[in-house]
Amino acid sequence: MSLTLRHIRYFIATAEAGQVSQAAAILAISQSAVTTAIKELEEDLAAPLFDRTPHGMDLTAAGRRFLAYAYEILQKVDEATHFSLETSAIIGTLKIAATYTVMGYFLPSHIERLRRLHPGIEIKLYELSRESIEEGLVTGRYDIAIMLTSNIWNPDVTTEKLLSSQRRLWVPARHPLLFSSSVGLKDVAEYTYIMLTIDEASHTSMKYWSQTPYLPSVSLRTTSIEAVRSLVANGQGITILSDMVHRPWSLEGRRIETVTLTDAVPSMDIGLVWRRNTDFNPAMEAYRSYFRRAFNIPQ
């Protein structure tokens, strides 16, 4: 068997999701296709990459080492497909603002690629609240921003959505809701809830909760995503957050599972934001063009 990008992508999806079923759902393919690809990969490498357990797929020591190589392979492929000689000569300064969630869970890899593609552009990063970014864009302190566009209502700025990250229920391993045929907000309301507050997460949550007869039983409000992750993994509560910030393990190495809810829960939308009627300079245009290509947005 020859190693292909398909094997790499299926392996990474399974490693990140911790379950073949969830990896298959993310990839929109059959579970058998994922299982076959992983088996072929293990045979080709002559090493087990996962321990199969009743609760999912746990990386072996060899699997963890190979995961590092797999990420590097995909990064190099991505760089090659976005390489552009025509734009690499652009010179200038670009002041980019981002909110906490975007800065921590979305932007770093893209900034690294942008700096490789456009070494002549000096990129300055600013992490701020939504209100501060909107005010800074309008007054010209920042050139462009990348934010949770679903939170923006300011008429003086323009948004362009790049992706939508689905919100799902987070629960610890072996939680009773994992074994239910369907789970809605009514079921969630029966359990202790951990409420994230950073980037207006609690305000967004209450908007969709308020459209139902139910309310979450909040035991803690916190600005720390890692605190939410650890509390959920250790059985201290459950929460609803987006796939973008989900990781299958807490800092203590405990498992965090996700459940798709039957109730309508809005996705978390991430996109570009700039002052309305802005004349884009070459650096800003290079930045916008990069993201449009990366997320297949029409130019």
C-alpha cells in the first residue's frame, strides 16, 4: 500500500475525534472507509497507531509520534497549494485585530502561512474585545480583523464569513446522555451546566436558550475554555460549545465526548471584518485574498 493524503487526513480526524464514528461524520464518509484506511496505514507502517477501547480510539506511543509527522505533511501540502510568486513581493504593514477565541483557536496557523507567503508584509497582531475592535476599525487604528461575525451588528463595519463551526454538547466519558437516542435542551437542563463567558459566549447561549421553556442549571461562569474542558472531563458539569474549540482530552488526559443536539443551536461563524467603504491597500488585499482562497470564497 502506498501512503496517500487520504490516509493522513483520515488518521488525523480519528486522532482528534477519538472515535471512528465521529471522524467519519466530520469527514462525511462511511465508518468502514475510515477503519480500512487506518488498518492500511498501520500495516504499511508495521506499527499499531491506536489502542481500540470500548470508549474510542486512543493513540499509542507510535501514533502520537506519527501524528506530529502527519500534521507537518498537511502543513507542507497547504503551503504548496497556496504558494504565489506574484504576491510575494508586496511590502507594507498590516494591523490585524482578533478576539480571544479566534486568536487562540483559529488564527495562529494562518498567520504563519501568511508570513511565509508575504515576507515583505509586517504583521502586527492585537487581541481585543469585540467592541474595542469595532471601534478601532472605524477609527482606523486597525486595518482588518478576524472575529466571531455572528456577534457583530455595527452598521459601520462589513463582514465576510469564512466558516461556520457547529455547536454541540460536551459531556464526560460514559455520561448518560451518550446513550440516549436523541438529546435536546430539555435533557441538557437536567444536568449541572458550565457556562463559558469569554467572547460573549454566555450572551449567545442565552439567546437560543431563551427561545425554549428551559434554562441551563449553571453552577459556574468562567472565562477559561481550559477550565470548562477540565470540569466537563472530570464530571463536574456539561456545556455547549463549538467544534472549533473542542479537544477530545482535558489537560489531565480525561476524555470529552460531544453530542449533536436535536434543538436548533446556531453555529459559531468566523470571518473577516473591516470598516465599511474601506479602500484596500495591497497588504489588506493580500490578507483577504489568502483567506478567500483558503476557504473557497469567491474572489
